[in-house]
Amino acid sequence: MITSSHVVAPWRWPQHYPDPWLRHVCERHTHYTVELRHADGMFQTSLELAPRSFHHPRRDLLAVLGFPA
């Protein structure tokens, strides 16, 4: 699954999220799931994703989340 880094790891982007509490959060505090929906928006299912995300080292244009093995 591909998304923006600031969506799944806001603590990496303090310029976007100045909230002080985010300085105390990191990846070990996260849990990733994805919802699949029908074209009309009706919920279909949700899936657990792997607990680790992969980010571009300097840009907010990419984060990759994977499905567990």
C-alpha cells in the first residue's frame, strides 16, 4: 500500500504537525489497517497491515506499508 509519509508517520514531519505531544510518539506506537470499500462507499472488509512502514529518507511523497507474511 502506498501513501504519503505524513499520513502514517506524522512525528517525522513536525513542520506539518506542531503539536508538542507528537514529539513523544514513534512507529512503535502505531497500528496500521486498511479498509476496502465498494464503489458506492459501502464497507467491505478491513485488513491488518504489517507494523512497519518504509519512507523516503527526505521527502513526504512516499511511504510504503505491507501486508503481513
